[in-house]
Amino acid sequence: MTRKEFQTLTRERIIYLDGATGSNLVKAGMPSGVCPEQWILEHKDVFLELQKAYVNAGSDILYTPTFGANRVKLKEYGLQGQIKEMIAGLVSLSKQAAASAEGRKVYVAGDLTMTGEQLAPIGMMELEELIDIYKEQISCLKEAGVDLLVIETMMSLAETRAALIAAREVCDLPVMVTMSFEPSGKTLFGTDARTAAIVAESLGADAVGINCSAGPVAMRGIVAAMAAVTRIPLIAKPNAGLPTLDASGKTCYDMSAAEFAEEMELLVEAGATVLGGCCGTAPEYIAALHAKFSENAAGTDTSATCAYKKALQVDRCPAGKHFVTSQCMTVEFGLDDPVLIIGERINPTGNEELQESLLDDDLDTVLELAEDQEDDGACILDVNLGMSGIDEKEMMLRAIDEISFVTNLPLSLDSVSAEVLEAALRRYPGRALINSITLEAEKIEKLLPLAVKYGAMFVLMPLSDKGLPQDFEERKQIIQKIYGKALELGMSKDDMVVDGLVTAVSTNRKAALEALETIQYCKENGFATVCGLSNISYGMPERSMINAAFMQLARKSGLNLAIANPAQELNEVNEFAMDLLMDKEDAALKYIEYTKTL
């Protein structure tokens, strides 16, 4: 199955997944404490009967029983050396069940989940080791002939990213992703639904949603939150209500198949079009779903069509919305929203205290700057650790880990090294902003593909191999060329923010006017904009007054993000500074004379 075929399939109608596997196998006699994958291979008829029942109930996609078929989980049973053979056998069973469908195609999804080992710095598992574990499992699933992949019951966004990265490095199969959420609306690791969905879609997931967690009603807000920030199909695979213990001490669920199907309509109305069941559900639950939403013999206006139309009526993420995230927080901005501040202070250039701290292999100053800038109102933190005398890549990776302990703000990753940026993007457990990509051959050829692979936004800097553009027309040409190359890679205007390219008014009298013209052009053509605010005042006295004046002018021109020191006062406008920026006669001399009186 190609990704295009999956997209076509999910555009046509409600898609039905299967229901629970584990709880039904327990009912069929699987004892606790055994390796589920091995037990299934030893009781093939039991599993085949279950999955054929799902096919008869109307499932379009069956999940393979490879949930824990990775070398970490299988090592608990001494079976880590049999991954390939076990996965081949398990996938074969699902393919046999799928083939029992009469007159229609049933697809087989290779199923994988968390390993149970936590990623560093919280746990001992290193990221590359985890990616290798997933790549091994996915390679076996692909070789066994699955039609698509499903990464399910995920509670860690960082581990979800690792699985998605592994999937894209191994194959081009469609990938569905579902997370599990606590009653608080966040995962066990603190990720909210919006952030999870944004990151999954940006990394190339073909559908995203929620499984397990709770019954349908409790999932409604999660699905709605995901619908508002994504454009890909939404998955809802809830439990059959809440678990309870019966008189014999066995776990059971409080929702009948009919009640389950009735409540699932709420999730369709919230935007879900890929439906199934998790813990406590059985083939009759899928049959009830199918009966409620599938076509009837009455004519064209079928219940399935009506349900799908309801889902399509949900407002999905509109164009013009931009998202950057950490693991636990999303920052959103649109073209008409107030200016947000990207904190610029985590940069050793001109900061002797930070330089000394980094040379001492100490990140305390970095962490203090992160906390201080958040307190002062920054919404995103720019992190630039480029300086001589240190291992920039190692320091950047450590900073990404440690900053996450003191703030949830998203990061703008800033380096002249493509190697450092790739390492940082691979590690970063959210959707980062790359600062920046220019038309310089070395940068655009290396960095644009990285932005696509790791789902990052990027700052489009209108520079080329020739250096600074000579005039406004050249600026526009560079912007359009970079934008065109990004479009070729599948990106859109929502994945980028154009730098106004602010130079110093001390060396270029028209610096402010040129930047403002660029910002206004971008605003008129649907591009979000950013600028390094303090660049304008370089070499001048009382720089904060010039910065504040330029901020006001840039706001009026349509600026969206300002890279600045959030502790500076950016609202008080000085008339002398304003005249300087507008290139009025003798404005520079008048401004300098004024500053001497302060």
C-alpha cells in the first residue's frame, strides 16, 4: 500500500479498524506472564478465529499481533534472537485472516509500541539505540509484507518521534500514530493532544489519533483538539468504557457494543474518520460500529455518507497557522496575531559569562538564561552555542536535554553547522524552529531536507552565495526561490517564517526602511516574518531606544516574531530614534546629541 493509496482510501469514507487483541486472547485462555507473541504462534487457530471475526464484522485494517515484538520486550522471555521469525509468523496469521474477506480488500498494519525502557536523560536508553530497535522491528514487518504501520499506545512524544524517524528511514509505507492520554488530557509524560498531533503530522504521519485511554465520551475533547491543528485523518480507538473487576476477579468493561457504537458518533462529529476499539472491545463492537455508520440498502444518502460528512464539517487547521512545540507545549501564531518574542540571550557572542561557563563544561548559565527569558515574556528560546574551544554538537545536545527540565518553551535551534543542526533536530522532542536557511548552496541543499525529515519550521533568510541582496527586488527573488524549493519538498508557507534581514542603521541609513519593506511584502503575500531586533541598533548609543522604535514600526508592517532580549523595554518609543530609522534629514546626529543628555 502506498501513502497515496492510503490518502485516497481515507478520503472516501469511514475506515474501520479492528478491536482489542489482548483482552480477547485472555478470555480464550492465554495465561498471564507468558510472552503474548509466542503464545499466539503456539495457538494460531485461536488468533485466526479472532481476526477473521473482525474481518466478518467489517474491519478494513487488521493490526498484527507484534505489539511487543521488539528485542527489548522479547529479551524478557529470552526470545530476542527470534524477532525476524516471530514477526514473519505473526504477520502471516494476520494476512491469512485478511484474505478471508470476500469481495473487498482488508489491509494489514504492522503494530509497534513503546519498549518499556525510558529515554535518556530520564532513563538509560539512548536515542540512537531506540531508533535502531524500532528500525529492526519495522524492517522485519516490511519484509513480512505488511501494508502499513501503526505506532500505538504511545505515552512519550520523544519515543513516538523515534519510531517515526525509524519508519521513514526504513520504508515509505503509510504510518498511523495513536497516543494514549490520562484523564488530565495529557500523556503520562505530560504531552497535550495538540502538541502530539502537530509533531506527528510534521514528521510525516499519515493519520494521527488516540487509542486506549478511556471510553468514547472521554476522548471527544482530545479528538477535537487534534482536529483543530491537523489536516490528516484522525483515528479514534477507545476502550469499551471503564474497567472493573467481576466477582471472580477478572477485568471487564462497562460498555456494551451498542452503547459503544452510539457514543462513537461523538468522535465522528469531533472529526474522527478512522474508527476501532481497544481494551474490552470484541468483534461485535466493530460490527455495531459498521452497522451504525456503514452503507444501507435504502439509497445514496447512507448513514456512512452522513457520518463522513459530519466529520468533514469539522473545522480543521486553516492555512496561515504556524506551530512550534516543545515536548509539552505548543506556541501558535498567525499572520494577524501580536508579535511574539524569541529570546536571543543563549548565545556566547559578546557574552563573556556564558563563554566562560561553556568552556568550563557548565550549562548553569544557559539554564539561568532560559528561565530568566521565560519570566521576561519570551515565547520561544533561540539556542546558539557556537564558539571555539568547545564541542558544539555535544554541548547543543546536552542543552536540549537540560533546558527541558527548567522550561517547556519551544526552541529555535541556531548553528552555522549542518551537522550540529541535524544532531539537534534528531534529538529535539518537539517541533523546532531552524534559524536559519539561506539560498547559499551549502545551506539550502543540506538544511531544507533536514527540515522536512524532522518536521521543523525554518527561518527563511534572504541571503545567497553573493551575500547581502543589493536591493529589494533581489530580496524578493531570493525569498521566492527558497519558497519554491521548499514547495518541491512538500512544505508550505506555514512551515517557514521569512527574516526581514535587518542590518545596522549605523552603517546603512536605509536599513530600517529596507527591512520594513521586506516585512510588508511578506505580509501581503502570506508569509510570516521574523527579524533580529537588535541588529538595527548595532554601533549606536542607547540601543534599546532604537530597538523599541523599530519594534513599533515592524509591528505596523506586519512582523510576527522578534528575536530580542525580552528584558528590554520594547514599547516606549523615542521620537529621535524613530526619525533615525525613517532616514529623516540629520536624524543620526540629532539622535546622538540627544543620547548625550541622558
